[in-house]
Amino acid sequence: MYHNPVLLKQSVDDLITNPDGTYVDCTFGGGGHSKEILSRLSNKGRLFSFDQDLDALKNKIDDPRFTLINQNFRFLENSLLMYGIHQVDGILADLGVSSHQFDEAERGFSTRSNAPLDMRMNVMQNLDAKRVINEYEEEELADIFYHYGELREARKLARDIVHHRKVKSIQTTEDLKKLFSYIPPHKVNKFYAQLFQAIRIEVNQELEVLKEMLVQSYSILKPNGRLVVISYHSLEDRLVKRFLKNGMFEGEPQRDIYGNYKKAFELLKSKAIIPDDKEVEENSRARSAKMRIGIKV
């Protein structure tokens, strides 16, 4: 299976309010969410799905209501304008790396396989994990590990990498892992997950891309249109939660004399929705998922 979509039924239940409407799936992948959306739409409905990964194009759905756009969702608004779409009824974004990307060893996403340091979601871009590890300055690496991986030992990790690459370049995931053989066995799985997450976020500019998508989503959603976002780590979830609350990523919104501020969205539910125990048991990658839903004010 290319990818087992998380919170499939519930996310689409909460997304679709008008079967005749126009919807967007920002992360097509294996097409699981897109197929479910199409099953809820009438003959008048339309779905535009985005994916920058060339592998995902092989999963294109044969349906006249469906359009697959081979673009990063940071180009959401302009890409839809090319199809004459100015406003939509709902937008869904499942931010997780697909099972296919993890399982294809040569992509370098997985901590379990020895592969070239790559981690590009768009294989046509120049920046890959090998360039980050071998060319970034020590301070840049430390910042990435600290901010994107939330690794407290970030400066030491960066120093170890820079010291090693002066002797020999770091080419593969195993080359990288061998540098940190001193990590205690009971911490090693979490450590590598955080390390690889940090590098992947930098390679794909994931947090900046997410911010751009969220801002554009507000712009193109119709009043009462819905934004459904499924995130998998706290960095993403904090951005989504804050944006849905006040349309900002940092700072405080301007308040009136009564202390009120203009809301961007009303929350469909006050707390994040998480998969139930049955789904987590069937799909371990659902364990960290959090779904938030905003209704455009």
C-alpha cells in the first residue's frame, strides 16, 4: 500500500459541507483522502489535489471531477487561479510524510535503512540532506537540530558532524548514524527520529511552506469554508493551532477596548482530534496525529 491515510472518514466528514462545492486536497500522496472526498461529491463537485512528489502522479484518479496538480502546496493560490478557481468550499492538508516515502529506502527518509542522504519530497530540487550535513556551517546545523528536532545536545551534534566531515564527507544515513554511536540504547530510536525530522524539515522548508499554505487557505476559502489540517509533531501543530486562533504565527493580535480581537476562524472543536486506539493499533503512524478544523469567519 502506497499510504494508509490517517483519520480518513472523520477528516472528510468534517470537510464536506456542500456536495456541489469545490475542494482541495493539499497532500494527494496515495490518493486515499482524495478518493474519499470524491465519493462524497455530486457530479457538480470538483476536487483539486496537490503533490510535488513525482511518484504520487502514478496514483492519479480517473474522474472528470478531479485535477491533480504537480506542485508544492505553497503555490496553492496561484495554481488554482490557473484553473479559474478563486474560492473553494474546503481545504484538507495531511502533513505527514507518506508511508511510500518512508518505505522507499533510497529516498533517505527512514532511520531503518542505509541510503543516500536525500530526504527531498521534490526530487527535482537542488537542496538535499547531503548538502545540509556536509555544507552548512556549524551554527546553522546547531540551530536546525535545536529548533526543528528539539534536541538539547544540538551544539555538540553539529560540532561532531563538522569535525568528521573535515576528514571524510558524510554520504549515507548510516554514515550519519555512526557518528552518534555514543547515544544510550534506550534513547537511540527517539534520538534518530528527532535528528532525521530536523534535517527533513530543513531540506523541504516544511514550516515555511506550511505557513504560506495556511495564509493562502484563508484567502481562498469562502465564508464558512473549512480548513482541516492533520499534523504529526508539535512544531506543525503549534503553527496550525495559533493560526486558527487568530490568523497569526507570532505576536499578539490587535484588540479593541474590550480586549476582543478579530478572529480568522471559528474552531469546529476546541481541542485537537486524535485517532482512536483501534486506528493506532492498525496504523502505527497515526499515533502522533492531531487534527484541527477551522471554519472561516
